[in-house]
Amino acid sequence: MSHNSFGNLLKFTTWGESHGEAIGCVVDGFPAGIPINTKYIQSRLELRKPGQSKFTTQRKEKDEVNILSGVFNGKSTGAPISMIIYNSDQRIKDYSEIKNKFRPGHADYTYFMKYKNYDYRGGGRSSARETAMRVAAGALAELLLKKISKNKIKVTSAVIQIGNEKIDNNTAWNNNFINKNPFFSPNKSIVKKWEDLILMHRKKGSSLGAVIEVRVSNCPVGIGEPIYQKLDSELSKAIMSINAVKGIEFGTGFNLVNYDGTTGSDQINYKNKKINFHTNHAGGILGGISSGQDIVFRYIVKPTSSVLSEKNTVTKNFKNTKIRTKGRHDPCVGIRAVPVGIAMTNFVIGDLLLIHKSKSL
Amino acid sequence: MSHNSFGNLLKFTTWGESHGEAIGCVVDGFPAGIPINTKYIQSRLELRKPGQSKFTTQRKEKDEVNILSGVFNGKSTGAPISMIIYNSDQRIKDYSEIKNKFRPGHADYTYFMKYKNYDYRGGGRSSARETAMRVAAGALAELLLKKISKNKIKVTSAVIQIGNEKIDNNTAWNNNFINKNPFFSPNKSIVKKWEDLILMHRKKGSSLGAVIEVRVSNCPVGIGEPIYQKLDSELSKAIMSINAVKGIEFGTGFNLVNYDGTTGSDQINYKNKKINFHTNHAGGILGGISSGQDIVFRYIVKPTSSVLSEKNTVTKNFKNTKIRTKGRHDPCVGIRAVPVGIAMTNFVIGDLLLIHKSKSL
Amino acid sequence: MSHNSFGNLLKFTTWGESHGEAIGCVVDGFPAGIPINTKYIQSRLELRKPGQSKFTTQRKEKDEVNILSGVFNGKSTGAPISMIIYNSDQRIKDYSEIKNKFRPGHADYTYFMKYKNYDYRGGGRSSARETAMRVAAGALAELLLKKISKNKIKVTSAVIQIGNEKIDNNTAWNNNFINKNPFFSPNKSIVKKWEDLILMHRKKGSSLGAVIEVRVSNCPVGIGEPIYQKLDSELSKAIMSINAVKGIEFGTGFNLVNYDGTTGSDQINYKNKKINFHTNHAGGILGGISSGQDIVFRYIVKPTSSVLSEKNTVTKNFKNTKIRTKGRHDPCVGIRAVPVGIAMTNFVIGDLLLIHKSKSL
Amino acid sequence: MSHNSFGNLLKFTTWGESHGEAIGCVVDGFPAGIPINTKYIQSRLELRKPGQSKFTTQRKEKDEVNILSGVFNGKSTGAPISMIIYNSDQRIKDYSEIKNKFRPGHADYTYFMKYKNYDYRGGGRSSARETAMRVAAGALAELLLKKISKNKIKVTSAVIQIGNEKIDNNTAWNNNFINKNPFFSPNKSIVKKWEDLILMHRKKGSSLGAVIEVRVSNCPVGIGEPIYQKLDSELSKAIMSINAVKGIEFGTGFNLVNYDGTTGSDQINYKNKKINFHTNHAGGILGGISSGQDIVFRYIVKPTSSVLSEKNTVTKNFKNTKIRTKGRHDPCVGIRAVPVGIAMTNFVIGDLLLIHKSKSL
């Protein structure tokens, strides 16, 4: 059992605070002989890095990853892989004003009550900065999956809703477009609307929520261990551990309540030497095990609570007060959650795939 | 790591198939000195038991629990508590017809592909019958919480939507009514509609989905271990492991996408020597740690795929065929999921509470 | 983390008290498709069963194992395997006299202080009766190893010392003889001495310690995960968890202090397409990983503290008193530890082999 | 499950190779509010540091520890504590000669076979250099125990045998002297003999084994979780994971075979409001739980296999060859194992104490 570790056979442990000297992670259980391309890991970090566009926070972090162990001559050795990112942009003064006030919607109050201390410098351990290391660990898992599946397994993710602006269900999902726009939108048609919406909220110092969809293609049948390491159960644990996520659903999800047992299940037939599913209400998972269909799920990232408008709150000495959160915050944190969700998904699949492999005699 | 175990410091392991000799569980890490009332555990099982009303399956199972170890003179001893339920109603013939066909929407196909065998007798290990043992384990956790919290912590749950019939948001939630109607409805006003809806679907051999809400009151502040044992993350893992659940959301959940950072976070003030939250968008959890507010979440249980209407499927030898699932199935399995969700919630809170306790010097 | 579970990918959980209704275990992570022969498991239990000869306790237990889940049509299904043994010989009266006294050398005092209760009926959970379930779980691991290694991997064990009567180092170790004498002696020459020694101690109501050696042949190279799942580390944890074991050593063990770096390490050469070790000081393990040599270790089982002679002790109310342990105890519990040590060794190797397998791409 | 992690509720994960850029560890589950004195941690590292006297290796490593997270304003925050030591003395050339040869008695061959690669630069991950991080993690555990037990619990350890020169059983054990001589001897009388012995072996390029004893005083009754987290079982796992350790025994250990059930168990009486044990054959542990007596155990550290005399070995291409290990090795690695054993013992007790605490309602 580890509070700050994730995974079973393949495991990572993260450490570090948003305004400490560095953040890092240790990936354990990673097989030997996997080519490790640091540039590739860095490229995944760039997708999450703040300050990339006017639609995300203007905080600057270089987010340069260093591998300190476990790789020799360009390949994993089977030893734990330690990665570190030194923090560069630690403007303490931005936070001094809120030093003694609990920011509503943040973890300040609960951390303070739990640990009898808190790191007022931007959230400390509870900051989303921690997710950078998930991206690094997830990139390693991706390299592992590439090798094992011969580049077949592919995790893709896109934002499908910002505020009340939702992508039309009938809109084409264009994988190539996703990384070519600042919103990770899978379709060009909504981009202008989102731009306007975010700029409007940014201007008034407010923020927006988002819904993100993840799709995994070519996941082999059989991944996931019933009853308590089901693929959807492990993915939910993974995604729900990401800051600001408040819900997750698979396949048709909550909307399945509007179907009946006839229309809401996926019929199958056999053709061209493979099983074909007529629909994908189940999101590619049956009984907690991957069915070979695309794995599909969505999650909601709430609007960040750090906004300019004044709110009621309480000081560390339990006096009523008001608070405005200045700082340089994301108008829509959901955008930068996309690479984090991809990373966690790659990690879960890599982990469960190794477990499945161990039992396949 | 255990595929069939759940929990960390407080842990249960389930075993058994729907049509085997028995099902059971072992609860480990249970503190000594807790009064164990077998009748109370049995009363929780009665809530989940099939055949209770015409709105659930007509299968008869006595579901009589026996405690085989870990209890001496009416109290837990600190040793593992083993519980067993012998299976009584094992009508094999009901299932013989579907012996060689994968039931669409069920785990037959994925189990067969993963394990190269499957127990055609009603789903074997993948059957919801396994959840009876969760109810027993959860009842033990409840007894533990009663003792630790002096009867304060209370987990309540109700069905809030069946098919497209949803309880009005403004409707009063009456805790006393929940166990007095066959639907676990928290309000009388919708009961007639649900009766009609279920009887209609039962008649045509179809089935309905449901949305269930869980509320935990008086959970102390500080429960949950960031970053990877967050309270919401552990609850999601728990609930998503229940058969047929396809999504979960906390507090305002997916609907938070329609709020902004000002309206979507919960402001606080201090009054009468305690922290008061103006709203509960967060569902009682901040940064993965309980905030002292009610913990609130909802989950969707899909309509069971076992219906009378004919569906396309494939045999174990990969021939295309048709299937009708006769048997004695629940027209709305979501109803019987209610006590299971309560059990898992009690268990998660009990486990995380022990962990939190171990660190409180 | 589980207090009453052992293993990692392959795991068993035991439950039950010596004088409760039954004892049992659940084996999880066991691969599907392994032939499960209940008679074979029973045959392993017979080796540990009390009342087999006049050199062990005269308590009668049928020790008849039942498999309740996880096996279908003679093969493992991949689901957890639950096994149970009902207790038959529960003569409570034998123990009534010592109900309120801590037996010196037993766990009565520490259990009472830890749990604030204790099961005076023969040790309850701390009784060696628990080890019957280890034998059953180990037998399953053995069946797994047989299948994976095509009957090559073989765990053998024998008693090499009882009291001060030790087998001569130059004495031949005859595998076939081990199960043909009541002491698990690997050589006939010492049998008479042990008979006399044990009968003498039995007569005066005293008891003897024993040293047991375990040898594993044909274990493949590469088993064991550094740094904290080393093969010798996991075996030590396993063996040291057996009742009454007070020490373990690998290869030349403690005697290595009498060697220097030249004579105490095993030189190697390559011949006939394989690595040959000139000696086996290391006990078949280098850096925590099996080297392909025989794995060899020894452990000491102390003389049971249940003897007829009067000892000083204390009551549950902390009054000084005297005690004599009557009951029907083993004059040399080390003998019946042999099949337990074999079981634990098989289980450790099975577990680490699955882990190694999961990483071998 | 983690290959490179140790502990349960309190856990550390180590990473890094002997000749990589750095080594490090992450300590998770460490309670908040514990004063963390970096100088104290450094002082523990100094005890293990190479190059301290002519009786240990002449390799120079500064072994300067940096804390990168989890500590704020001099106290632990409850977040993971990351510690790092940068490697300074990486003389690659010393190892170039043996680049392609397996060093007998080392892990070269088994690592190569397991991982299909190896780090020839001084053992890489298998090097005892890893143990520096155990000392750092153990020092944290010690600070925790100091706080919890109000400085009562105390782990002491000394070398009691080097080669065939053993401390007389009747010799007084002087805790103050242990850190005042280069051998961690508890008594002055043997120091001259050990000096001569080591210098002789050093001169001829050979090495010596050692036996080390550990004593824990004032450990409260009740620590250790039966059946599979027994205190002795966890300590054995911990100690046996240290490089070059080949055996461990508790209390009277292997010598118990020379006692009978009357003389070999510890009688008790009650006096001055506490339980008194007449002897300590059990080493302070009964049924896997601490009894309140001193916990006493011993372990053997084999002579290092890196010696000047020529040995037979094999190349990575499986050709027979000869090898001499030059380098700057310890003539008796057992000496520097002393602080490592202390660290592991502190960590095990800290971990099991937190577990016990979580169950004490």
C-alpha cells in the first residue's frame, strides 16, 4: 500500500511540491530492454506544460525531465527509473497574500485539518504540478506498450466540451487535428466558439469546466482482472485521482439509463475471422475485461476555483474573511488535463497487460 | 496486490461462483473488540436478497451467512473473519440452453478469451451473486464505524432514477421511506410511476437502468490519502467494480461543466464553532480528503442485458447464432445494487479511517 | 497489505482458529487451466497430519480438504480457489485448566496484550493448526510449478538434526527414504538414535528442537526481484512466519564466517553448454536471484514449550502462578514442520516465477 | 507490490546505480509534524560511508544527502520525503578490466541472465552502494520512533565476530564504545585481534566475514501482525535483503536445538507492576509479536568475493577465463553493514508500530 504510488506490477511513485526544489517520480517494475527515448518523454511533457498559449496559465515552467537511473545505453535495465524536474518559476510573492486564508474549492482547508500544516506556496503537494510526473511516467508506459504491441495500442484523447459549448455528436473526430489546436479539440468547427468563450472568462478572471474523452484502439482482448482489478475500475481510480476531476463514465455512460436491455447492449457477430460488435455502449469493457473494441470513456474537469471575484472564506485562525485569487491561473484547466489522462490510461493498460501476461502460460 | 481483494489496511477477499457450492469472503485487518452481531449482518443481506418483491428476480436464495472465524464471545478477536453463504437455488437446467453461446452485454466472451474456459452456469465468477459477500463485508465495516464514530457516521443510499423517470430535484429525500418501498426510493411521489414502468418492462421481458445516489453524513474531516488513495478515487474504484455500473460522479458531477469558477466552488464561513459550506458542488471531498460536508455521489447501473428479445451473438466455436435469455432476471438490477453500494462505501471509509488514524500521532 | 495473506502475484490468505468450526484459505492469482488433483493436495496434508506415528502428537484431525471454488471440470478457472478443512477433534476440556494462565514460550501473553482478548482453546489463531492451510496452498503452487516447468522444479526437504543428534555431513541424502520414515530423515543411519531420543523426551513430557534442510532442484536462472523481493529475502519471510522457527541460513550460512573471500565464493566455468559452479556456498542465489544451482537453506524449529514440567508463569489477572502443559503435544514439532516448509518454498517460487514471467517480453 | 520498495504503511523506495549520476529514495506514509534534522540523517550516513578508516574500502564518496520534498519549516508535512545523494567518485577505469567477465560470488551472472544486460560499472543496481539510501530512510524512521516513544525505543548493533575471532559470551557489551572504534565492537578486548586479522587479509587482498548482533530496547508489547507480518518475519525479510547477508537467527537461534522444551522457553513472573522474563531464548518475540523484552537477533555477512587471488570464471560470451578483482574493496564488508542493519530494524519497527496503532481503538 502506498499513498503516493500508482499501479500494481508496473508502479510509479511521485514526490515533490509545486514550489519546492524539484518534483520527481520513480517507475518500478519496468521491464528491461525497452528503448527509452528521453526526447519522446519530453515531447509528452510539452503538451501539458503551462504557458503554451493564451488559453492556459502564463506561468513559465521549463519542465525539463532528467532520467537519473534505470536506463543504460538507451535501454531500460529492469532497475527503477528515477525522473526529476527542477522547479524554475517559483514566484513566492504571488502567493503571500493568501498565506493565511483557505482558498474555497481548493484543498487548503482539508490538508490543514489532516496534516496540521500546509504549504501555502501554491498548493504544495495538492497542486496540479504533480501531474507533470504522471505524464513522464505515462510516457514510459507508452514506450513499453509500443514495444509489446508493435505500435498497435494507441491512446487518444480530446476535449469535447468547454463550458456549455459541446461538440456535436455527429462531428467527425480527427486525430491529426487534436494536437494542432490549443484546445485538444478533435474537430475544427468548435474552435472559434471555445476561443471566444475562454477569452471572455479570462478577461473577467473567471474559469470554465471541460469534458474530456479518451479512446484506446487496438487494446487486446483479456486485459483487466476481475473482481477488484477490473479495467474500468482501475481506470476510474486513475482518472479520479487527477486534480479537479469530478466524474467518469464508460461507453454510453450515464445516458444508458435512457436505454433498455435490448437497445443498450452490444450485439455481436463473427465475420472476417473476428468478432464484430454492432455498437459500443459498454465502452469496450465487459465484466471488467477488455473486449477488443475501442475503450471509450469521458471525464469532467471542474472549473478551477482560483478566480478574481471575491469569495467568502476563513483564515487559518478561523476568522471569517474574503478572498480573491490573483496568480496566473488556467481559465480552463481541463485543457491541460488531456495529456495527464492519456498518461494515466497508458499506465493502467501497461500495468494490467503485464499482469495478464504473467498468468498466460 | 490481489485480484479478488479490496481495501488496504482493512481488506476483504471474496471467492465463489454463482452456481458453485458456496460463496464467501475473508475480512482481514479488522480491529479486535468490535461487537459482531450476526443478525445485523443478515439484515443487510436481506436488503440485497433476490426474490423479495415482484420488481426483482424471482430466483430464491436463502443467503444465510455463517461466520467461521475471527469472532469469539460476540466480539472480533483481531483474527481474519471468514464468512460463508451456501448456494441453495442452483437450477442448472435454466442455463443449459445458453451453454455454448456468448450472452451479449455479459462477460461470457471476455472471460472465455482471457481464461480459455468459462462457467456457463449463470456467469460463474462474473455473476452479481458475488456482491452478496460485499454486503456482508460492508456490514462488518459498518459495525466498525459505528463503534469508532459512536454511531455518527451514516451511509444512506437511494435510487433516484429508473429508466427516464427521475426524481425531481426539489423533492424531499426521506431517509425513513427508503427501506419501506421495494425501489429504495427516497420519496413516495415517484413510486407509482416506477411500478408501472418496471411491470411494463418485466412483461415484455426487457430491463431498465437506474441511477443511484449515496450520501455519507458525519464523516470526519481528513479521511483520504493524497495523491493515489484519495477518498473519491478509492470510492470510484469501489463502485466501478460493481457489476453493470458504467459511471460515477461526485457532488455536482458532470453538470459542473455548466458552472464557472465563481459559481461552481463552495464558499465557506465560520459560525457556531464550525466551518459551514454554502453549497456542496464538491460532494464533500477537497483534494481527495473529506471536508466534513456530506459526501455525495451518484452512479449509473445499466439495464441488464439478459432480455427475452432475440439478439445476434456467436457460439464458443465462433459460429453466428441468435440468443434469447430466459432465466429469472431482474427487470432493474439497479435496485438490488443499492445495498451493495452502501457496503462498498462503508468499507472504503472504514479502511481510509484506519489509515488516517495510524498517522495521527 | 494483508496481515493474513502471503505472496504477491500469487497469493494466499488463511483464516480460522485451532478450535473453531473450520480453517481455510483462499488462493488468488492462480492461473487458469492448471489440472487440480484434490487427492494430490490431500496427500500433502497427510504428511503434516497429527497422529501419524508415536513420534508426533496423538491428537486426531482428519484434515480433509474441500475445494469450494475456482476449479471447474478438474482445472483451475482463474478465479480464486477457496479451500476448507472442518475441525473435528475439539476437546475443549483439555485446555480448561490453562484457561487463565499464559503458557510460557507461547503467544498467549503477546496476543492478550495486543488484542485484549484471547482464545484459550489451544492457541486459537496462533496455533500451528493454521499451517495445514499453508500445505494446501503450497500443494496448489506445486501443481502450478509442475505444469510450468514440465515436472522439473522439485522441492525436497528433510530433518537433519534433532536435539544434539545431527546427520553427518558426509552422509548420503536419499530422497526416496525421506517419506519412508516418521522423521523425514534423508538417511537411515540416524533413525534409531532419533527414535530413542524422542521416546525418552516423550516419556518425561519434554520436547526437542530440530534443524530442517530444504533443497530446490532445477529452479531456472533469474527468479527473484531485487532489491526488496530477493528470492532469499522472500523465502526468509516465508519460513520465519512458520510457528517456532527461530533462524534461517542459506548455503554455507553462518559458517561462512570461517571462510575468506577466496574460499567462500563459488567459482564458475562453462562446460557442456552450461555454467558449472565448483561449490555452493551461496545456496543457489546471487544478488537475490536464482543462479541455476540447487537452492539450499536450513532452519531451526525450537522445542515446543508445551511440556509437563512445572514452570513459572502469570495469570490473566497478573498473579504469579505455576503451569504444566498437559494436552497431547508433539515431542518434536520440527518433524511436522517439514511439509510446511516445502509448501512455503513452492509458493514463493511459484509467485516469483509468475512475476519474472510478466517482465520477460 | 514493489520490487524496489520496502515496508507497508511506512514505505521507502530506492533507486540508482553505484556509478550513475545519483542514488535516492522516496519515503512514503511518513506522518506529519515530525521534526526532521538533516544533520542527524547525515550523521547516520557517516557511519556507513566508505573511506572512514583503513579497515574499510578506500573509495571516497561524500554521501551528502539532500531532502527534496516532504519537509517544510523543519517538520515533515505528511507528503512523500524524497532524498538524493549525488555520486562523486565514479572511477570507471577501475572496472574496465572486468567489463566482460562475471565476478564469482557477485550478482553479475544472475543479473545478466535475468535482464539480458548488465551495468559492469561496479555492480550497478546490485552494488552495496544502494544501502546508503536505506540508512537515510532508516534515520527518518528513527526520528519517528523518537517522537512516538519519547526517545525510549533504541536500536543498537555491534559486530560480534570477524573471521574466527568471536567475542566471548561473557564479555560486557558497552553501548558507548561501539561507535568509538572502527569495527563497531561492543567491547575493547577484541579490538587488537580484529585489527591484526583485517590488516593481514587486506595485505593479501583477501576478505573476511562477520556476525552482527542487533538489540532493540524498550519496544512496546504488541508490535507485529500475525500470521504473515510477524515481527521476526518482517525483520528477516529486511535483513536478508541486505547485500551479502546469508543467515539470521533470533534469541538463542540455531543453538536452541541443544535445549529442550523445559530449558529452552522463557518463564515469566510478575513483579514491580511488570512482567519479567527469566531468560530471553525467544529474542523478545512470541507468536510474531514483541513481548516487551529486548528484541535480539544476529546475522552473518559473508566475506566479499572481490579478492586479489585469481579465480575461475566465464565471460559474457561464455568463454572460460580467470579473474582478479582489483578495485578498492572492503576487507570486511560486515563492518559497514552495521548501520544498514540498524536502519532496516528502525524502519520495520516504525512500520509495524503504525500498523498496530491503526487498530488500537
